[in-house]
Amino acid sequence: MSSGHQHVSGIINSFNVNSHNTVNIITETDAEGRQILQWLSPLEPQQRHQDVRNDRLDGVGNWVLETTEFRKWSDSEDGCVEPVLFCHGNPGVGKTYLR
Amino acid sequence: MIDTLCDRSEGKDIAVVGLYCDFLAQQEQSTAGILGAILKQLASRDRIPEHIRGAFQRAKREFGGRGLRLPDLVEILKKTISSLQRVFICIDGLDESTPKHRRGLLESLREILHVSPSTRVFLTGRPHIDDEIVKCLSNAARIDVIPTQDDIKSYLVMRLDGDTEPSAVNDELRADIMRVILAEISEM
């Protein structure tokens, strides 16, 4: 991703990360579209997400992805299973940095 | 988590959206603030859905562009999510929002799940909010995140390698640090 992209003012991002590990920046080109997105929310959570991705240590916490709880939660497509997965732990255990 | 879900969703009509709660941003991250951020991510995936555009145009005519009220926001969100094949909503650090905002958020998520049962919600937080989650969303699976010895080892190596004063740590001290910390942790 070129650094210039990040500096285009008014650009609206979303969390679409492709297999090459680059974040696709979706730009809403029409002016009304930009106004609508700003009206929905001024927050830009993708900025924090990019920091987390950059600081994440590969492999740490990956065991969570192997648990039955995670697999059942992510793989089942119906409404029968538990649709909510809560990862709890004390501060600093790495909850934010789970891949 | 967002990256794992995004990678797995590649090529499918699956949306992955999320937010990191921040103790310092409690004011912006109200129930409506969090849901608004989620709706914005869903709306910006592709062309903005007509029902959102319509709501904006109506709001613009009234009082010079009023913001969405929480009940309206939840309705729009429900409609948007039910038009998608599947949505993953990830909210990190739920304990960093205020109890009132958290309650509102969990109740809204419950409503969304009721309408779109294929939706999946991923939450992280400290253990003390467990009761609130179970009370509001009775059907929640839970994982206790405890770093493994390998996780801690990798983390220690990273921190030692990144030491800004590498001359202060010789090999012997480095080995001691690794040994003592890992031993202490295994006794916890």
C-alpha cells in the first residue's frame, strides 16, 4: 500500500483485508456518499486495526483458532449454535492481538 | 481476529466489521457511536444501500441534518445485515466502554441476532463483564485466554531483540531473564 493513499483526505476505509495482507481501501467517490458515511459515524476504527496488525507477533495466541469453541462458532452457518464468542482474560494477555 | 476472518471470507459474500473500545474514547463510543461505526463499515463495502441513502436524505431535510437516534440506527443496521449473506461483528475491549453503553450494545446485538441468526459476534474483555454478557446474550461460548509457554517465549524474544540498549543485556542475562520469567509463570 502506498503511503500516498493514506493521506488522501476524506477517504473512507473499511476492513477488507485480502490474501496478500494488504488492506483494500474502498473509496466512496461521490460527495453524497462521503457525507453519508460521515453522518453514520465519525469513528475510523481501521486506523487502530492497522496499528494492531503492525504490532502483532505472528503465531502468538493462534491456539485460540484451533479450539472447538472457535471452530464451532466460525464454521457453522445456521442459528443453532452459540452465535457469540467471548474471549476473556486479564489485561495484557493478548486478547486484542489474537490473529 | 478480524484478519483471520477476513482471510477466510475471501471471495464470499461475508462482511467482517469491528471496533476497538478505548477507555479514553468512552464518549464517542456510546452504544449509538459503536453501532454507527459498524454500520459505516457495512455501508462502505460496496455501493451504499438505498435504504441508508434514503434515511440520510430525510434526515438532511429535517433540522439541517439530524443524526440517527439509537432505535432508528438499530433498525437500519438490522435491515442492512439481513440483506447480507453473513456478517461477523468483532468488538474488542468491551470492558473499556461504560456499563450503560455496554448494556445498550449487548441488547442491540441480541436484537440483530434474533433477526439474522447467521450473524456471528466476537467479543473480548476482562472476565468481570462475563455476567453481563451471559445475562443479555444467553447463548455465548467462552474461551479463557491464557498465554501458552510458547506465546510467552515468543513475546520475551521479541522484547529482548527490540531492546533499545542491547549492550545492557549480555547472553547470560538474557538466558536468565528467559529462564526466570518462564519458571515464575509456570508456577502461577
